[in-house]
Amino acid sequence: MGYKKGDDVVAKKDLGGVVRDSVRAGSKGTVTETNTFGEPTKVAFRDGNKTKEIRVNGKEVR
């Protein structure tokens, strides 16, 4: 399935860690960047009043 900028996605698992912001599994986000094959590479997640833009691979969101 190909995604495009602006599509809504959901985190399949807890994302984040030492290098990137944390996002819980089930969090809803918006695709902000995709690769040539339509896989999301950057997703913006809302966490309260903050927006966290996280670099992801296609297996981490659906």
C-alpha cells in the first residue's frame, strides 16, 4: 500500500528511545515525508500540545 503526504497512520508499536522522541503504540500521526516507493519515512505525531516529527520505516506504522 502506498502512502502520500498528509495520509493518517497509526504507530504499530512504541516508537522512540535514546535518539528520537517517544511515541506510544496506537498513537495517530500524519505522514510528512515518503520515499520513492510510497513508504512513510517521516511522521508527525500529536502529543498533547506538542507535535513530534519522527523518522520511521514502513514496518513501524500502518
